[in-house]
Amino acid sequence: MLHLTRVEKQASSHKSLPNGFPFNVPVLESFSALEFHGPLTFLVGENGSGKSTFLEALACAARSITVGAESVETDPTLADVRRFAHFLRLTWTKRTRRGFFMRAEDFFGFAKRMSQLRQELSEEAAAIDQEYEGRSALAKALAGMPYARELAAQQLSYGDGLDTSSHGESFFKLFRARFTGPGLYLLDEPEAPLSPMRQLTLITLLKGMIDQGAQFVIATHSPILMAYPDATILSFDDGTIQPVAYADLEHVTIMRDFLTNPEAYLRHLLA
């Protein structure tokens, strides 16, 4: 299902758009409009090409819920991007607040925030026990119910916590807990902590979510993820946003050639 169908950069009311980052990133400088034609869109390109910055601006313009330590409206690392997002106009088939925005580097901040929340809830629950010492069990249970309910929800979603598993396994805990049906999901390099086998598992999660009406826009370097059938692949290289076929991707050709004959690459790299 398509929730977001188009993003357009509006002209400034001034003579020109502001200077400096991210307005001077070539791909954002040349960008005018982009239409989404399918439920899964990959943004690809070299480091520094602007794909992650574009995804961040999209998240700010959509006011996405953030899986991170800060919201898109307060995160200081997004201050410059929010200025650019001010000039973006989004077109929806149906405006949704479901889904989320996640950058791989924000995961630890989110895991820490969830751990702190669990600790605070546990302390509040313990304080209720002390405060209601000598009162009836029913009174104590009613007073502690909000904390118990929230702790149970965290346990159901994340088990013993996102910080109690390996990085990759913690990512999957989060995906399984937060992939909740129709919505707009903006993911920046979700493959970062995942083994090749886990990236294949992520493909199955994406398929299940798309079947439920989810839309994904994903910035990635992973040839495995980009192989998803019928996905739209947009290249951010060369200062423009252009559709590209999977077989023509530099990521794919380099990886394929390297795996076919690693010695040929290493001979030059290590000479």
C-alpha cells in the first residue's frame, strides 16, 4: 500500500534557498520532486551522496515517530536537516502516523532509553509497595497497576531488554516489536549489524509487513536487501536521483566480481 506518494521541494519565498548544509549537497540542490510507485523503495549511493540526509529530511517532514534517543523535532543532530525539511511538501493517499524512522547509529540510544524507562518503572512500583505497606492487597494492586501494565508491555515487546542480546539479535527484537502493520517505515542502513543470513530473514519480515499494507523507504548498501523483487531502486550518485536496475548497481557488480575473483582485487589493493 502506498501511504506517501510524492515529495516535492517547494520554492523559497526568498530569492534563493538558504546556503550551507544540507542545501549545498548536490543531490538535494538539484532535487525538485520524487514520486513513489511501490511499497518498497531503496535509496543507494556512495557515502556522502546524500541518501541518508534525504531520508532524514523525509522523516522530519513527515514528523515520523523515532526509534532513537530523541524525536525528529528535537534531535540536535537533525537541526540542519529540519531547515531543509521545511521546504518539502508531502503528498499522501492517507496521512499516517504509524510506522517509524530509525538510523542504525541511533539504536543504542533507544536501547538505553528503554532500559532507563524499565528501571524507573521498577523503582516506582517498589515505591508504591512501600507507600501502601499495611494497606489491602487490592489497594496496593490498583495503585501499582499502571506500572505493572507498562512493565508487562515492555517484557512482551523486548523480552529482558534490547541490551541483553547481541547487536543483531537486538535489532530483530526491535523489528518484531515495532513492525506493526500499515504505516510508513523509514530505515537508514538497517543491515548494519546483520549477518548475510539475518539480512535474508529481514527480507521475509519486509514481505510480511508489505502484505499488511506497510510502505518502506530504506537507505542501504546491501546487495542482499536490494534484491527484493520489484523494489524501486533510486541511485543518489552523480548528484541526481535516478532509478537504476539491480543488475546495473555498482554495489552489485563490485560484490559479484570480488566474490568471483577476490585475488584480482586484493593483488592491486595490497601491492
